[in-house]
Amino acid sequence: MILFLIYLLLFAALAGCFLFAGRAFLAWVVPTALAFLGWWFSTPTMALFVPALCLFVAAVIFVGSPFLRRRFVTGTVMKKLGAAMPTMSETERVALEAGSVWWDGELFSGKPNWKSVFDFQVQPLNAEERAFLDGPVEELCAMLDDFQIQQDQDLPPEVWSFLKEHRFFGMIIPKEHGGLGFSGAAHSAVVTRLSSASVAASVTVMVPNSLGPAELLLHYGTDEQKEYYLHRLAAGEEIPCFALTEPNAGSDAASISSNGIVCHGTFDGKDVVGIRLNWNKRYITLSPIATVLGLAFQLRDPEAILGDQEDLGITCALIPHDLPGVELGKRHDPLQIPFLNGPTVGEDVFIPLDFIIGGQAQAGKGWLMLMQCLAAGRGISLPSLSTGAAQIATRTVGTYGNIREQFNVPIGAFEGIDERIARIAGLTYSMNATRVLSAAAVDAGHKPAVISAIAKHYMTELMRVTINDAMDVQAGAAICRGPRNVLAGAYSAIPVGITVEGANILTRTLIIYGQGAIRCHPYIQEQMAAIAENDLRRFDRAFFCHAGFTTSNLFRAFVYGMTNGRPLRSSETGLPATYLAQLQRYSAAFVTLSDVAMGVLGGALKRKEKISGRFADALGWMYLCTATLKHFRDCGSKKAEEPLLQWSCEYGLYQVEQALLGVLDNFPVRPLAWGLRRLCFPLGARRRLPSDRLGSQVSRAVLSDKELLESLSGDIYMPPADRAGLGALNAAADKARAALLVKKIVSDAVRAKKLDKQPRATLYTRALEADVITRDELATIEAANEARNDAVQVDAFGAPREQRTGVHATS
């Protein structure tokens, strides 16, 4: 009996090795074959041995024979899955297939190839890009007075001229077309820095360099269109906008009702085939001053002028602003953030066919064009703006926590403040890492649609967290607008970032997981395509590979759950190795639960938005943790950054685990959820939020280590010391640090009974009189106190009481 148990364990271990390696077929064939071999050598009873062996051989032949599988199994399965599969419109199919799969596909594998992401080279800015960032971008930031811009509700004329002169609107346009030809990384760096000086200026610059006429022309425009428009766009001679959103088509952009009818008409005195357009758009950035309008509309050809297809589909065209029937100029007021944004209406506007971006050949292909361009651009602009805001929050609390005192103690020493500073710093570290990695992926030629959606959603959400925390730390100073207020602009802009380029609620519940589950999974899209094409051979191959994939991941998830993420083959050591093991574990659990959810719920999963949203959270935070680990490694694995790495990963991994447990807690098939919990979390929930001790370590480092603080917020614009706001705060913090040594000398003298602690107002003067400090040291203290008192003031407006007139001035 003991020998039998030993053999059983050995065979189970062998099967487990094959399963762990992803060889599900061999996992049962090889151990069973060896068992039969052992049985043969033990002189079996042939009456039992032969039938058992025949059954085994038959099973191997059946499972291993595609012909037999198709004949008896997969044909029926394909029909049932096809009947259960939800209908998919052409616009949904195009959106699903947009972009490319990158690291998100590895996270969907259950066994990510960590070497591939760590070996991926993040290219630094080249000399020209760095010179632009340190030159014109710094000059522009110095010109921006965000409070005055808010009062005027527009950028000053000299700023508009500077933007055009230095080709800020042509960063993504190649040099041969008059642009700067910058990388995605440079685009990201410029937006990050500008956003720290003025959100309005940042949005004004980023929109022409994101999804819009320039991007669409570069990828799809005719040679004539590129030649005419790109130089003008790069030089600011043409101001572009792109009109997609409508009153009844926001996140559901495919439902746009703006329409164009192919017809004959007159343009510039010539009879031509063209399009008669009518549209009603809103929330269009730069539309109030745009000279060329990119327009998305439904194109129809009822007279069959172009062919026998009446409904051609969504089309994109370029519309000069001065055509008859075009209405531009009105403005929205997006929470008083003064970037130019407004509606546009077109009534009976006639354009020639060659105004279609790409010409007649691209008629009806506008949705594909938009989805392909959005797949990359969404991962740069808003994530960069959000990172700039987070870095502003970090620099603000890192200085304010030292210079603002309550009860004769810097507020950074209070645990309540300490907790907020740690969260701001830890999230900023992850956000910047994600910004850098996402832009680098675009520069490498990827169009990572799912990762771009992750970056957009989670970075704008974390902007909300970091800015709100910083507002709480600054308290009253943060709610009084004026030149001294560093945070008000970013705070007002939070809902804007969360709303545009796909509202975050739908981005989370429908795009990240809805697209990712099909696009990033190694077999789902292949099976769907096989069903759509009624290709049984293709479906059989994908289905049985998927079955083996799921079985292997179930086993892998259990092993990782029992061993807390090990075994993991990686060259990393220390903290990175610990967190990689955890990510490996959660990747296996994530794809296991995902496979089960898709298999059991089928098309109904599309409507289970709360469950799909939790899957999105798990995938999103796994990506943020990956970016954080890579950033730490790429920056030299600095000892000073270890607390930030630890806090960020502890926080992110907790979010991953909570998301997966949330799926199980709310999975509609309760017995199955109970079993999956025992498989994926056999030892229960293990993650905790970062400890108070770790948070204090991060907070103290940010408050005391100037080099670390500058590294965390090194991508923002730092105003001069004589400028109200961040410049004055930073200067005061420098003087406060210089005074620390003098304060320690005086404190030591008080403890040694050489000085009386009270009265505190004369402590340092008495220290000078007692020769405890020198006159220069007293001057250092006085300079620090003066700078601190000035920096913590808030703006107040209006004439003194005695100069006012009227009833409120009398007493």
C-alpha cells in the first residue's frame, strides 16, 4: 500500500510538472503510460490489463486526433458557442481589433515573460528634444500665469504667438512636413511640464498632438492633403479641432447621427461630386478658434453615385471653417478651466469628395481610422497631464509639510498628514513609471489599445486621489484661489480628465476588460473568428489549445496560491523578486477566473459590468505594478527609492487581490465561486495595504531628502524663488532646511539648561545673547521664518476698508 501511494505521488508530481509547463495533453498521457508500463512489469491480470490499455489508447487517439474531435466533439461545441455568442456590430468589431497587443497579452498568459519587459529599452529623449524641453518649454512655462489665465478665460496673445512660433502644435508632425518630429516620450514630457504650470496651456498643446487632423493625415491622408495641411498645422497657420462627440453620442461614439449625403453640387464654381453635411457636435476642444474642422459623420449614398452600397459608414473629413453653413465660435465653460472648448453646428454644408481624409478610398473607414489612432494617443496626453498634477502635489506637500507649523511642530510630523504624504508620493512614483513605459511602447511601434485605456483611466483616477490628498494637507491655503495657490487649477481639472477621451466608468467596465478579454487572450479571438467564418478546423485547434491552457492555469494558480507566488524563474533579487512572484501568482489567478467567467457566463458577461470592472482593476493594477518595477530597475535600483517601490507595489498588489476576490464574492454561480476561491486563494486573502510604518518611512524620506523629492517631481516646471506659489514654497523649504542645524543647536542648549524654553518668541535672540549661536546663524533663522511666513500666506483681494464706499463701509 505504501509503495502504491509513493507511485501515485510520483505520477501526480510528473503530471503537475507537465501542467505547470503548459503541456496539459502530456500531463495525463505520460504518467498514465508509465503507470501501464509499471503494471505490465508487475505481471498483471490480462483480463483487466488489456481492456484498460485499450481504453487508454482509444482515449489518446480520440483526444489527439483532430478528425475525431471535429466529428464527435468540437462541431457540436462550435454550434452551441455560436448560438450563445452575442451579436457584434461592425463598429464593435473594428473597435475590438484596433491597435496591437503588447505586455497586456503577457498578463493574460498566466506566466508573463518578465525578461521581455525588463529587456525592453525605454529610449531617452534625444538632444534636440531635451533642448526643446529645457528651452522653449521652460520659456513658455515662465510666461504662464495660471491665475490670470483663469481670470481672462484665455491664454494671453503673446502665449498664442509663442506656441505657433515654436511649433508646439506640430510636435508629432515629421520634420519633412514642417513639424518637430518628436517621439511619444518627448510629447509626454512636454505635456507633463506644461500641466504643472497651466492646465489650460497643457490641454491647448496636447489636443493638436493627439487624436485629430494631424494624426489622421499622417496615417491616412493623401499626398495632396499632407502637402497642403501639415506645414500649416505645424506652424499654427491652421488651428485644428476634431468633432466627434454629440449630444446623444458620447462614449458610444459609433452612434453618431451627424450625416453626409453623397450628391452632385457646385464648389469653387465647378460641378463636382461631393457630400451634403449636417452635424451637431459638442465638447470640441479648440473649436471656438479652429480654422479647420475634422469631422466624423455617417456617410450615405442613396443615389448610388459611388456604387451599390447605400450606407457607407462613419467617415472623417476636413472642413474649412469659413464654408457656408459652418458654425463655430461659441464656448463651453468646463469648470472654469479656460481652454477653448465649445460646440459646432453644420447645416447643409457642401464639400467635395476629396475633403475626405484619405480621399474617396477612405469613405466609410473613419471608425477604423479613429480607433487605430486612439489606441496609441490615449496612452500619452491625459496620463502625462495627470502625472504632472501628481508631481505638483508631491512637491507641494513635500515642501509645505516642512514649513507649515501647528503647535510649534511642522505639520509633516503629524501622522494624519504623514499618511497623505506617503500616498501622494507612492502613487506619483507609480504614475510616472506608467507614463514613461506607455509612451515608450508607442515609440517602439506598438499601438497598445488596452494599455492605453488602462493608462488613461487609472492615471486620471489617481490624479483625483493625489490632488485631493494634497488639498487636504494644504487645507485653507488650497481652497483660496490666487497666484499663491498651487493646486486649484489641477483640482478643477480633475473631472475634465476623467470625462474626456472615453468616460472612465465605461472605459473601466467596457473597454479595458471587454476588449482585453478577447484581444489579449491567446485563444478567444481565434475561436470567435473561426465561428464567424464557420471554420471547424480552425475552431478545433483553438478550442483544444484553450482547454489545455485553462487546465494548466488552474493548476498553476493553485500552486502559486499555496506557495505565495513561487516557484518563479527570474534574475531579479530582493524586493523586485518578491513582487514579481506575486504578480506571477495573480496573473495565473486572473486568467483562470477570466476563462471560467467567459465560459460560464458567455455573452452575459458583457452585461455584468461590475464583474468586468473588477477584472479591469486587476489587469490595470498588474500593469501599474509592472511599470513600477521596471522603472525602479531602469533607474538603477536606488536604495533611496526602495520605500517608494515597496509602498507602490504593496498598494497595487492589494488592489489586484481585492479586485479578484470581488469577482469571486459576486460571481453568480455560487458553488463554482466557492471552488475557485479554494483553488486560486487556498490560503485566503494575503495582501494588506502598506503598513503605517512603511508609510511613515516614505513620508519622512520625502520631507527630509531633497534629492528624492526632486527626483519624484523632476518633470515639472519649477518657478523662480521670487514667484508666488510653488517658487516661494520651494525657496522657503530650502531656507527651512538650512535653519535645521541652528535649531538643533538651540534645542540642545535648552535641554542642557543653558537656555529657558520660554518665552519662545525671544528664544533665538536670547541664544545669540548667550553665545549659543552666532549672528549669521540668527540671520539664517530669521530668513527662514520670514520666508515661511510669506509662503504660507493666502491671497486676499479688494481695497482696504477705509477706501470702500457704500453701506457696507459705514459703521
